[in-house]
Amino acid sequence: MAAASPEPPKTDAPLHVAIVMDGNGRWAKRRGLPRSLGHRAGVESLKRAVAAAPELGVKYLTVFGFSTENWSRPAAEVSELMALPKRYFESDLARLEREGVRVRCWGRREGLSADLVKMLTDAEARTAHNDVFHLNIAFNYGGQADIVDAARRFAEEVAAGRARPEDLNEAAFAARLSTADAPPPDLIIRPSGEQRLSNFLLWEAAYAEFIFQDVLWPDFNTEHLKAAIDEYRRRDRRYGGATADDVLAAG
């Protein structure tokens, strides 16, 4: 039997919004600046988005900070990207903790420095009791890698006798993804003018709405976020189903 489609949420229900933070390098290049300054400007945009999201009905905000493919960039740029969580948490973690924000960091910890792993782990631990707002940072994350990791976890359980192949269904698989603690995204926003997922939330995006905006991430502000959410709320989400009017129109 096919899995039932999820129930459409109420239009005013709290949202899970995911954002591909794209365009930092082009923003810097247009200004004759080093790419590192574009990434630092992108951190300021993240702060604006986190501050604005709860006021716009967002309960979960997921941002794509560093992908498994970003390791192929020049070493100096990778080093700058590795420093961004430190820059963000040093300036904002105490406030996030105080204001009830729960931080989760999705992605592989392998390959990250011990200091960075400790910082990500500490941010999660310090905010674990919070539930006012959820900030998920996808770092050293890739949708394909996360699917492979989940499949490997289940295969290891089968090999150890803790699960049977027939136990695997959509819900069981989703529970083994690093994103299991959050609902699927309602809306995925990609600024910068690009129109692709870039290996972001491949499983979770099955019924997400997509909005692409022609603005580079460092210039992304509250009005861009509001415009995307307003557009999302005007859409008719059917989850593979149809309304009675659609059925009657089709004869």
C-alpha cells in the first residue's frame, strides 16, 4: 500500500523555511573585495534572517552553510568557511540561548577540526532545552551523503539483528536521517538567481515549495524573506492530491 500523502497544513501554521545561502562570492567580486568578506557579510544576513523569521510565522529555519562539495574550493576559502560558525556563535550564541532558540547542526562531523566539532556540539548542548524557535545549520552536509549515511545505519542494524529488511519504510528511513528532529520544510528559498537545489534536503524536499530570488545572500533582508513567505501562503499545496473542483473539471 502506498504511503498516505501528508495533510496540508493550515495556511497560518508555523512554518519550516529552508534557505540556500548563496551568492557571497559574487557579492564580494562585484565590489572588488576578497571572497572572505562576502562570506562575512553573509553571516550578517543570517543574523537578520534569524531575527525576522519568528515574527513572520516561522518556527524552524534551516540554512545551508557548508556542503560536502565545498571541500573542493581553494584551501583559503575553505578555511574562511570553517571559521564562520565560530564568528556567528561567538557573537550570537548567548543571545540565541537566552531567547529560546534551539540550535542543531546537521551534517558529517568527520573532516572537521576538533575545535569546530566541540563548538557545534556545545551550541547544541547549550540550547537543547529551548523550544521557542529552531535554527538548523546544515554544515558539511549533503543530501546524497545524508541518504547514504541513513542507509548505512539501517544496513548495520539489519546486520546486527536489530532490524529486518521488511521494517524499512519511508518513516523508518526518515528517522535515520540527520534531519529527523525537524518536520519537512514547507518552503525552500534560494537567493542569488540560481534555480537548483545543489544537494540540499533532497529527501525532505519531496513536497516543499520553491522560491528563487534574484538577490545575493549578503543583500538578503527581512523584506525578501517576507515576500517569499507571502508568495508561499498564496500557493495551493495539494501533496499529490486534488480538490473536488479539480476532479469535477476533469470529468
